[in-house]
Amino acid sequence: MSTTTTVCFLIAFVLYMAMMLVIGASYMKKTSNNADYFLGGRGLGGWVAALSAQASDMSGWLLMGLPGSVYAMGTGQSWIAIGLFLGTVFNWLCISSRLRRYTIRANNALTFPEYLQNRFHDTKKILLLLSSIVIVIFFLVYTASALSAGGKLFNTVFGLDYHVALTIGAVIILLYTAMGGFMAVCVTDFIQGMLMLIALLIVPIAAYGAVSGDFSGAIEATGKNAGSFLSLFQNDGQDYDFIAIISQVGWGLGYCGMPHILTRFMAVKSNKELNKSKVIGIVWVALSLGFACLIGVVGRAYLGSPEIADSENVFIEMILHMFTDNVVLIFIGGLFLCGILAAIMSTADSQLLVTASSVSEDIYKGVVNPKASDKAILRISRITVVIVALLAFVIAWDPESSIMGLVSNAWAGFGAAFGPIVLLSLYWKRTNLPGAISGILTGALTVIVWDYIPFGGETLGAATGLYSLVIGFALSAAVIVVVSLCTKQPSAEMIQEFDDVVAAGKQKESDF
């Protein structure tokens, strides 16, 4: 890469990161209490809520992991995108409104664990502690995936040592998350969501136009599995079986249990704004997932043979090949590369913030020191952000770590632990506290056993080929129903709260 290219890319990155830090600093002045820091005072508008929720969801996986898997193994990997799109639609249409109403009705809960505690009248705070521990464990892995993506980005673009690159990305994310809290994260996520979408739309279209002659012929010229590359029912030259398709579509189940997405629903300022968010969010994710898959397909034809060393760098390599003619184009290419950084930062900051809220608001104030002041909670929160970022940094230290693998494990953990209880807590009034506790434990432990504990030399996930989220979600849901039916039914007060939320949803303009 020439000196001119390096300088132009560096300017683009510095300007982008400086803007993120300025936003963090500006919101630091406006953050006066824990409600502001964790939920922005429930003041999110429709556009910010939608793009913040989706940008915080997708991470570097959208521009690196997903295109890389399609580039390496073919369009059969698009089943993951199909599942995620269906999950997004379900989440916005069936979860968002009712969850927002219920968190307000359930004593104005500020965090997801606090919602569970209030929803099930858990006076012993078992749910609060259990859900907070699950959040800390799986967000460590999830945050590590974002930091790993940042390290690979700086390593590929600037030739920096992976560990130096990893450190730079971690410091930037850490600074503006610790400073500004929820609103800083949401505003920066809105900007980052727009930048991600622009990069996703323009780069594959420009690359497609640059491929001369027959597009299919260009793919066939690359050699590897060329004949099956464009088939939705082939994966890396092999026929897709039913288990593989179910496992990939099953990614969509995870949406019901993602704390960093659910908190966006809780923070929207009105039902009117939330309805706007639904449309914006669904359209954004449809375009983003579709064009992310297209990057993998077009990248195969555009980059040709030989294959790039790391398939997860396909989007980066396309930009490095495409935007080279003059200073203006190189600078634009640098901005598009910032789209990857945007995807990384928009997820990592949200994960750090949710983890911080779980430790400070739910564990420290909820269990350790109920009389803690807002000032003390904010201090604990910012300390937690630093500690969690450092631990995730250690997990991401290995340059061979797979972004796709890390995201897959964390996504399964959250989806299986929290997805069923969120769904049943909102739609089945018979769900009770023992059922909730049992379901969360079952989902989380299933994923850990399925993915990490070998039996006869291999894990159950490797032996069956079934994604741990699918089996974990099913077992958790079944356990919640069985345990709830076998134990004492919810109190009259809990039933009344449930009925109030359902009744409010039937009104044209709900009071909450």
C-alpha cells in the first residue's frame, strides 16, 4: 500500500474516531444520574432507537464474519441472514412494544435484570443476580469478538501488529463508552448505522460493475466449488442437510434474548416513536443482511484467484483494490473502511454498557449495597466498563480467533438463556418465578455443555452439527412451562400487572 493511501486512510480513521470521542465527551456533561447513564431517561427518538438497536446488534460480524463465510463457502451461508431477518421482524413486531410497556408497569425498570426481578416479584433477588452473571459471562465473549475484529481491521489496513491494533481499538471504545453512557452510545450507534449501510450498499454494487463479462463465469474461474457456489442448498461443495439449515435459520431465535437490543426497546420515549422505529429497523436489517451476503458473492468474482489469506477480510480487500485511483477515491475508501470500525464500535460499546449496568445497578445496588447513591453507581459503572474491556481484550489476544466463532457462542448463550423467558414473561401470565429461574439456568448451561464440554473426544455440537441455540432455546422454554405448571401460580398482583399491560396494548395510544 502506497504512502498516499496510508495517509488518506489514516486521516479518515482519525477524523471518525475523534468525532466519536467528542460525542462521548458532550454527553458526559448531560449524564447526571443512573437513569440517564443506563437508559437515557427513556428519551430515544424513532430513528435513533432503530439504528442504534440494529447497529449494536450486527457488530463487525456483519462486514467481516458473514461476508467471509459466504466468500469461503458459498451462498448457502445466507441461511443465517434469512434466520436473522425473520428474528428481527419478530422482535420488533412482537417483543418491542409489550416489553416497553411492561418495564414501565413493572416499577419503571432501568435494566433487563431489573425487569425480570420486578416482573416476577423476586424479593430474594435471585433473578437479578443470576441474569447479571449470565450477562457478564457471555458479553465478555461477545465484546472479545468486536475487539478481535478491530485488531484484524487495523492489522490489514495499516499493517500494524495485531496486538497493537487490538489495543488502539479497545482504548477508543473504552473512552467514549465510559464517558457518555447510554445516549452517547445510541447517538454514535445511529451515525455508525448510517455509515455501515452506505458502505454495504455502495461497495458491492461498484465491484459488480467492475467485473467484466459474465458474472457466473468470473466465479467459475476462481475454481474452488465454483459449480455450487451460487446454490442456496450447497455449503462448501456439499449438500446442505436439514440439521444445518435449521441451525443457521435458528440464529433468529437469539433476538428475543439480547439485552443490548432489548434495552433500546425499553428506552424509546413513546409508542409513536416505537412504531416508527419498527419500520426503520426492519428495512435497515433487510438491506444490511442482503448486501452483506452480496459482498461475499461479488467478492469471489471481483477478487478472483488466488483466494485471500483470511476470508473474513473480503470486504477490506475489495476496498483496498477498488479505491486507488486518486486521493479523493482513496479517502472515500477510508470512510468505507470506517464502516467496519463503526460496526465493531457500535456493538462493543453497547455490550460494555449493559454489562456495566448489570454489575453496578443490579449486583452492587440491587444485592450488595441497596442504599448506594447515583454518584457511587456511576463510578462503579465506569470502573466496570474498564475491567470488562480489559478481560475481553485478553480473550481477543489470539490473532487466530474467529470472529464468527466468538459471536456464535455468545449469541447462543444469550438467546437460550433469555429468549424463552422474555417471550413467555410477555405472553403467558402463568409463568412464575421458579419457572423463570429454571429456564435461564437450563438455557445457559445447555449452551456451555453443548459447545464446550467434550464427550468421547468431541462436543455435542460438533457431533450432531446442531447449533446450541436451537437446543438450548427449546429446552429452556420447555423447562419454564413445566416448572411453572408444577409450582405455585403467580400472585393476584402479578396477574393484574400482566392484564394491565395487555389491555394497554389494545388501546390506540397507551398511557405507558
